[in-house]
Amino acid sequence: MPNQWKINPGDVEGGSSGSLLDGVELRQKADGKGYELVAVLAETDSNEVPIDFPPFAYRGIVWDMDIMHFEHGTLGDQPFGNWSNNYRRHGPPAEEDGTWTAQAGSGGMGGDEDNEDAASASA
């Protein structure tokens, strides 16, 4: 039985706002005890790297992310990129930044709850 699904156009009925569910993914939680909804936060139409996603708001923070290249990992090509946001620490305003690498499959989060929370939509 699969443990990750995606809502596609035509799979939603009812009012016009239901179309906003297009692209939302449903997956079984890593511990197997429940499910979570995962939303698309930003999209791009480009397949040519580097790829810049448009800025997006998530959990009260504005994020900028890109895909710089694809690295060859144990499960095939893995996207690698940069991120930054407008997170403010105590004291003067400051941006945070870093890098990220994504892995294929539902186990790609490696069980790290912080990474899982960052990818999951919350109600």
C-alpha cells in the first residue's frame, strides 16, 4: 500500500476554492501513527538550474529558496540549494541563511522532526 499521495486537478469537487488543494500531498507520518498534509509553498516553470523560487511566506517568515544543482546520492539525483529568510533574532533584525538537500521517497526526512515540521502544512 502506498504511503504518499498527491491531490490532482479534477480530484476535488465543490466550491471554487477547492482548486487551492491542487498539489497538496497527503502522506503517512514517519512513525506510521497518522497522516499529514503537505502543501506546495512555491512553484517555478523552469527546469534549467539554477532555479530561483519566488519568495513565499511560511509560519510567519518570508523565505527565499533556490535549486543550485543536482548531486548524485544513494537514491539517485538529489536537488541541492540555498535558503534565506527574514527571521528576526533578539536584538537587531538579522536574516538567516543556509543550504538544503532533498532526498527521494517518503523516508527522505530521516526522521528529523524539525525537518518534517518545516515541510508539513499546519492548520
